[in-house]
Amino acid sequence: MGCKFVYALTTALALQIIRASRLMCPSDPNCVCGGTLAVELNCNIDGRIVKINLLPNTYMNIKCENSTSLDYSKLPKCANITNSFKSVSFKDCPIPSTSFKDVLTRMGVTKTMALIFQNAKILSGYLSRKHFAGLQDLTKLLLSINGVTHLPNNLFEDINNLTWLNIRSNSINLSEELLKPLERLETLEISHNHMTNISSNLFSHLSFLRKLSLWQSNVTWFSKDFFSGVDVLEELDLSSNGLNELPGSIFKPLRKLKKLTLFSNKFSSLPQNLFKNNVELETVVILNNDVKLQQLPRYMFGNLSNLKLIYIQRCGLEKLPYDVFADSPSVTNISLAYNDIDVLPEAVFNDQINLLELDLSHNVLRKLEPKIFSSLVRLERLDLRYNSLVEISGSTFSSLLSLIYLDLEHNNLKTISSYLFSNNKQKMSVSLAYNKLDFEYKELKNNSWVHNKISPFAHTYHLRLLNLSHNAFHSAFDDWWSNGHDILDISFNKIHKLWNDDRDNLGTSFSKWSYKDILKKPLKKVWISHNPLNCECHNFYFLNFITEDSKTEVVDIGYFSCPFWSRESCRMRFMIIASIITIFVSLYIIVLILFVIYRKQVNTLIKKKLCRRRNKNNETKQHLNETDIMVKYCEHDEEFILKEVIPGLKSQKEIKIHMNPITNTRNKQFIKNLKMCVKDAHKYTTVVVFSPNYLTSAYSHVNIKKIHGEMLKAKNTVYVFADVGPENSIYAFLKEQRDMRTSVVWGETDFWNRILSVLPVEKYDGYRRKSKVSRHKAKLTPNISFEKLLESSDHNSVNTLCTYSHV
């Protein structure tokens, strides 16, 4: 019902304004009327464009375009009946030849409270008393930016009811007589003028003056009684005048002064007790001092019970007295930014129990005293940007119970104490960007340095903002995510892994529930860009959780670019793991069910298998006891073999000896048979009687270098070098370079023990356990059988070739 009433009232008011604007549209042949809520007239007066914009009973704005002269009598009458306006303005129009009263009457304006006349160009005429004749009701007059260089002393004789006058940016010199008629004046704006010879009694008769601006008026010196007579002055602006000193008692008459602005001057020092008598002073602004103001006087802002705002910026301050703010408990804002302060006295803020904002940025502070903020229990904003702080102790901020904004950007911070903000219960915004923090500490234990990672925010909860960007963090801390903060910025660091909980390596399912247990209140916004984040599953899982489950906005997630397959592989890995677990569980259940049903049959089957395995092992052991030995030799050495070698091989149970004499073979057939010998070497244990006769028969027309590699591959072969036959240099060389592990020389000491020692262990253990072999000839025992192999071409070649394996 209320909304409908408001809508109807708004519609009726709009219709009334539209109806009024239509009534106000004049029927002038030189003008075109338009507009909806206000009347807009575009007039062509003798080729000069004039735009008139007005709202009945409120304002009328007259703007001239490129007009150095204008016949004001040809301007249209803007109303059928005369009206009064709160303000009338002329912009970029020439000075009329008659009074402004005549011009306004012809246009239908009977009365106005404010008159504005502005023209940035050099005017051809001058303002005189006649221009303001008949405007007795005028209370506000603005004559700024007119290029006027002279105002006659009687200019304001007929408008002595003025309470507000603005004549800034006119490059004029004001005389004492000019302002005398304006006894009711309350606001005077005369900035941007040339007042080097200003009179000391210029304002003495302005007993109602409350606001005075002399900004950039080229006043370089004030007498000590310059402000006498303006006892009720509340606001004073003396900025940009090049002042280099002030009399100590210059502000003594201004007992009602509330605001003082002194920026862009050249003070090298300020007098003691400058504001002693200004008990109503509330705001002091001293900015951009062109000369280095190294130190403020003691007690400068002391004992000012109403003082609230102090801004001293860009003044070159280096030190502050400990009592500069003493006994002024109402101060709410102090700014000492853009100075050269390196140390602050510990007691400098002791009396500021109501301080709400403190700006110490852009100084050279190297440290903060532990109790410097101990009295600031109501402080809400603390700005320490662009200093040289390296370390902050735990007690520095412990008293700031009301702090909601802390800015420590662009320092050299390396260490922040634990429990730094544990006492604070407010919704804080903390920015520690552009420092050297990593929250890693070295501790000496047992004569070795131990690295500890401790976050000073572990006991800080519900921050509005935690900005840790542009630091040196290598690891993310869980409390950044889990302590209920709203916004987190960890961009521009060296972080590889967003979540450091070791439980995260078990996969998405477990991680998701662990995240839910810890991240009970998710963040709203996060910045993570410009970190070397791993394209590994734990980062994907964590980002998926905070963006999808927790609805956290990762503002710069586009900077975390990884190959498409890496993300998909993480998803597939979970599916594969889940599938494998499901299959194994299903198989286990099936096997368990089958075992319960067929357990008797299974037991019987297992017993049968075990019996077969035992029988097979017995057969294998029996087979190992049966051994085949092949003796290879040259036919010319057969007598030596039968008389000397064979008797030396003692009889052993189940040993079968094969004799294989060789003749000359061709090269190609030899190589082919050699490969077959290497392949089938496991079938025999071969003893080769390697004599000069054997070398001549086996290696005639053979390139020994080509077959050397294949001969080394022969297995289960023992070589007996016997000097039977004619001398041979190649034989002597081979005998000299023989492999000591697989060869022996006939007739050497302990010959038979050595030849038996190089035979395979597993086949001759039983043989070795017999008594030592005699060095003399042995008789053959009946249970050793000899079998001379058939000398077919293929078989003979294979066996012959095996004898060359030592080359």
C-alpha cells in the first residue's frame, strides 16, 4: 500500500513539473524550447548562441557560447508570470551594460537569493556598483574566475545583506574599504589572488565571519593581530602562501577556531604554544611543507580537549616529542604519513584512548616499541605501509581489541610473533603483502638447526581479509583455510601445495570428508595466481572442493593452468581405485561363498596337489643323481684318453660317460654347430681334452676371432690342456691365456682334485664326498659304462664345436 502511494505521488509530481515546464516555455521566435523535467531553451541572439536551463522556483542557468558581446534585452521572458529563484547563474557571458536586476526582470525573475557570474576570459568591461543595484535580497555572490583585476571600493554598497562571498582566482588586491559594507558576511573565499600588501585590519569589522579562505593568495607574512575582530571564526585556510613563520600569538583571538589548514608552506619550525588559546580546535591539517620540518614543539597539540583530527603529512618530520599529543583525549584520527620518522617514543600515544584511526605509513620506522599501542583500545584502523619494519613482537598489537584494519604492506618483515592477534575479536582485515615472510623459524636443538613452521594466525579467527601476497611462502598453512576468514590472497608466493594435510594423499573421497571436517566455514574469495602450484591431484581435489562444495570464488583460477590430461587422470584415478576396490571386495565375497559351499572338495584337491608336488620333487632329486659326462678329444689322442684320462674319473653311481672323437670340420658348419652346442649345453657336462692334435683338427680353416664370442657362451664345459702331439705356437698361446676357472693342465699338482672342483656343484656333490682321487692311473670299475657316439655329420659337428668354446 505504501509503495503504491509513493508511486502515485511521484507520478503526480512529475506531471506537475511537466505541466509547469510547458507553461514556462516562451513563444519567442529566437528560441527553441524543449526539455522534460526542466525547461531548456536554445536561443540565437543576433548570431550568438545562448542556452537557458531552468527549473521553476529553483534555478536558472544562462550559458553563452563564444559571445564577447550580447544584447541582454533580446533574451526571452522565461515565464508568463514572474517567479523567484533560489539561484541564477551567468557563465561565459559578457558583463551587461545595465544591472543584473534589469536583465533578470526582463526574463521574468523577480527575486533571487544567489547570483553566480563566471567568465574565464578577459572581460572587456569592469564590474561596478550599478551592476548589483536593486539586489537587496541577495545573500550569496560568486564572482570567481572572471579575469577581473580591480574591484571598486563601493562595489558592494547595495548588497550589504551578503552572507557568502566568493571572489577567488581573480588576481586582485583587496582594500579595507571594499569589505566594510559586508558586516553580515559569514563566509569569505578570496583564494588565488595577489594579496602581498594585505592590510592588517582587512577583516577587523567582519564580526560574523565564520569561514575564511586565503588559499594561494600570496600572503607571505602576517602581523600578530591580523585576525583581531573575527572572534567567531571557525574555519581558516592559509595554505599555499609561502609562509615561513607564524607569530606565536597569531591565533590567540580565534577562540572559536575549529579547523586550521596550513599545507604547502615553508615552515622550518613552528612556535611553542601555537594553539594554546584555541580550546575549540577540532582539526589541524599541515601538508606538503616545502621545507623540512624536522620536529614539532613539545605539547603542540596538548591540552586541546576538543581536538579530533590531526594530519601532518609530507613535512619531513624526523622525531616527535613524547608529549606532543598529551592531555588531548578526544583525538580520533592521527596521520603522520609521508615523513621521515624512524623511531616513535613509547608514550607518544598514551592519552589517545579514543583514537580510531592512526596512519604511520610512508616513514622509515625500523621497529615498534612493545607498548606503543597499549592505550589504543578503541583503535580501528592502523596503517604501517612502506616502512622498514623487520620484526613484530607478540605484545605489539595485544591491546588493540577493536582493530578492524591493519596494513603492513611494503615492509621488510621476516618474523611475526605467534599469538599476534589472538586477543582481537573483531572482523579484521590484515594485509602483509610485499614482505619477506615465510613463517619458517630455525631452532637450535641438539647442536643442529631445526626448521619449524608456525603460523601467527593459528589462533586468529574470522578475518575479513588476510592478504599474504608477494611474500616468500613455500607452504600453505591449514589455518588460512580453516579459521573462518572471508577473503584470502596468497598470490605471488612460492607455494607448491595448497593443502598440507598428510591425509590428503589417500584420494578424493577421504580428502573430501577431511576437508569438510576442518573447513566448516568456507572462504568467500581467494587469490592463488603466480605460485608454482603442482599439477598434482591434491591441488585439483582441494580446488574442486572449495569451488564446488564450499562455493568459494577463486578469482584468478585461470592462472592455474595444467595440461588437460593431468586433471582428467586425477578423476580417472579415483574411478579406477574405486572400481578395483569394488572388484576385489566382490571377488572376496564370491570366493568366500564358494569356499563355504565346496570346502570339502577344496581340501581334497589341495591334498592331491601336495602329494603330486612331493612325488615330483622326489623324481627331480632322483634325476639329479643321474649324470651324463661327454669326453671330447681328437682321434689321434684316443690312446692317451683311454689310458690316462678315463681311469682318472672314478666310478660314481649312475654316471654315464660318452666318448666323442672329432675330425676336421668346415668353417660354416662349425659355427652353426657351435651355436647348437651353446644352446644344448645344459644336457651334458663336457670334458674337452685340448691338445695340439685337437687344435689342429678342430680349428683348421677357422677364423678364431669370429667365433671367440660364441665359444665363451658354452656352459658346463671343462678344458684339460694336454701336451700330446707336435709343438704348436697357437696352442702354447691359448694355454698361457686360458681361463683358470674352467680349465686345468695335465700333470700339474693336485690335477684330479682341481678338475673335479670346476665341475658343476649340484651334479657332483656326491662324487666329491668320496675319497680323494689318486694322482696315478685308476682302473675302471664295472658300474661305469662307456658309449662311443655315432659319428654322423650333424651330431659329430655339434659335439666337436662344443670343444672350441674356450677360445
